[in-house]
Amino acid sequence: MGHYKGRVAELLLEPYQNATARLAIPPQATPRPGQYVQAWSPNDELEAIPRSLFAAGPAERRSAAEVSLPILAALPTGWQPGTQLNLRGPLGRGFDLPGRAQRVALAALGSSPGRLLPLVPAAIKQGAEVVLCCETAVRELPLAVELRGLDGLVEALRWADFVALDVPLETLERLNGILSRIPRTVWGQVLVLTSMPCGSLAKCGVCTLATSSGAQLACEDGPVFELGQLAV
């Protein structure tokens, strides 16, 4: 974890882009899939709480000192192309795609699958078949990725040997209802999307959630958890 400088390079407004902006940042600040960075504008005195930003695709190298990273998060209205940012991170625990996984299911129970998209190149690189289940439009996916709606999620979970899910905290009960229809234990991980205002600095407890290991903080112990820790 470190402190870096970056800037907003581009705002992305179309829903199918599954990202809200592109940042120009140092390579060292790039989060792994599922990790996050906290960002704030040093020129906005009213911006009291940093934003937690997740990668929504692979970083593209622009120079030795800079990459272009698509990110997904709710951004302040004052952030425009050229806005300078202070960055802290990468933070938290990200996804660990097993090297032996050959049937990978990705599923977003929230509004966008963007936080899962950085896993796609890694899965394809190791020769895995990939299914993405979501409720929103996605363009420019590799042809190797099969796109399904959430009505195909149960079938995808039965097929997969590894699953990665993006689930808002308030939707965990829905996830458990889906898992109850699967006749075997599913091996996978879940990104629990919730507010993480302190980014593990203060242990404020806002992002506390119940797991099989007891109460844990999404900002520090997650935001990616083993599926078995959350399934009941």
C-alpha cells in the first residue's frame, strides 16, 4: 500500500462500458481484481470522505510512469477530465483465480459486472471457458466469453469449477437463496460491495459483516471473501 498522484483522464457515460471513468495513475497504484484504491481531490475542500475505486478492466500501459485504468464507482460531480487526485492503495483482499480452473463463472447481482471484468483476460490466458451472468448490457467482450442473464446463473454455478461473484451487501440473502438450489458445494469467492469510508485506517465498523469466522471488516478482511464464509 502506498500514496500516489493520479488524474481523471476520461469520463465514461454509456452503461455498456461498465466503467465510470478512466484514470491515469502510476502502475504501482493499480489494484488487483477485487481490490480497491481510495481517491480524493486535494482541491475540493468539501470532499470529506475518499471514494473507493475498483478496476473495471485491465490497465493499459501509456508510458513507463503511467497506465490508463478503467474504474467503477460513484464519482463526485466535481470530478472532470483533468481533475487531480490523491490515491491510497491498493487496499484489501482481491480475487485469487486458481491456476487449474477451467470452467469459470462470473456473476454480478448488482447493477454492473465491471468489477469482475479484470478476471476475464486472466481466465482466458490459462485456457478456461468463461460464462458471465448479469442483468446489464456488455459490449466488447472477447468472443470466448458466453454472456447470460441471471436466469442462467444456477446452471452456470452447477457447471463451473470456480465462481467469482459481485454482490451488494444487501443482496447476500438473495445469493444464499440461489446457492440453496445447488446440490454441491460451489468453490468460489464473493466481492461484497458496501461502503468503506475509512479504508481500514480507523476500523470504524461501517463495513462490518457477519461471516462464518465471526464479524469481519470488508475494507480490511475483504472486500473479497471465500464463498463458504458467507453462505449459510
